[in-house]
Amino acid sequence: MKYKIGTAAKLLGVSPETLRLYERNGILVSDRGEGENGYRYYSRLDITALMRARSYHQYGFSMRETEALINTDDTNYILEEYKLRAERLEEEILFKRHVLDYLQRISALLEQLSSDLWTVRMEKSPGMYRLEFMKGNDLLLSAEQMGMFSQWVGLAPFAFPSQRNSWEALKGGADESYSALGILEEDASCVQYLSHLLRYAKEHRTKAAGDPICRTFLSMNKKENYHRFRQVWLPVAEEPGQLP
């Protein structure tokens, strides 16, 4: 028995265009038939072939790979493709686990946002790799670094906007900032927003050992005020001392 494209699409839970797509890629071969006004007809074997193709799609095989698997009679070839896909799935699962862990860590920051906002405390700064690309509004990257920068952007969500502010400029009431992309080692602004950090350092007689570096972990409402939430780390001397 032959089935019209509409009937076959309903049986398989896909659109007629999906059937045409599989046909264009050599997975299905419809029977137009004489005097049938050009209607596409599909056989029982076409139905089972498409069911198999959808299974391949769920495994993650591309359309080209699916066509090759559907139309081969070499079981060794199919076995090798299965093994390679299984290896890739394991890599994808591992990556997704890293993404899930990262998402949960960011979620933990958001849960603590109301209590931690503007809070300053002593803690060990995490290891961080940073690629500075802008001083103020001026681009700092060389032609070679431009390519590296695009690679870092592709590491999202693990690559995040980061900023370094000159501590000396900050003490003088100026804003000298350096924008960067950062990646925490475990994953291989302005003066006003840092003023509380400056106050803390003065009140606690803490000696800065470098420039403050931040991680922007949330940006929202760009159309209006563009709120950004950051963690800021200021390296300090091991023994608190008086600010110069």
C-alpha cells in the first residue's frame, strides 16, 4: 500500500516539508505514479526508513551521515559510525555537565544577590585568565589578538566580561578601566560602583597589592539602564597595612 505525503507525515508526526527534505537528501524515494497529479506516495519501507532516520537524528548524526547509514549494506561501517557517535556523545555529555555546574554556580550568586550586594569581605580570589581588549573605549588588540579574542568569545558561557580598574586612579577619583574577557581557572566601571571598595580599604587600613578585577555575571535591561552585576576582587597585602 502507498501513502500520500499528507498521510505519511501524520503517521510520523512530521510536516510534509520534512518528508521532502529527507527525499532531497536521498533518504526517501517517493513514487509519483502516472496520472496522479504529481502527488508523492510513500511505501511501508519508506515509513520504516524514516523512522530509522529519525532515530539517527536523535543520536546526533547529520543528514549526510544519516543518508550514508540508511543506504549502506556494510555492517562494519555502521558499527564504526556508532562507536564514533558514542564517543562524541560522551564528550557532549561531559561538556553539558560542565555547563550545568557553571549555571548552578551562577544561580547561587543570584540567590545571594540581595544579601551580598555591596558587601566587601576578605576571601581568596579564584584563579583567572584574562584577555584585555580595551582601555576605556580604545581597542588594544593587535591583528593577531583579534583572532584569539573571537576564540575566547566562543568559549561562552565560561568566558565572561571582566574589568580591571586602576587602583591609583580610583584613589584619585578617576576612572581608568580595562575591559577584558575572563575565564576562571577552574573552568580552564566606573568610580561610583567601586567607591564602596575604596571606603572599605580605608576603614580597614587594607593595603592594595594591585588593581581590582571583576567578573560580570549578569547583565540585563540593556534598552534602558543596562544593569550589570559584578564580583570584584582587590588583591591585598598578606598583612593589612596603612594605605600610602
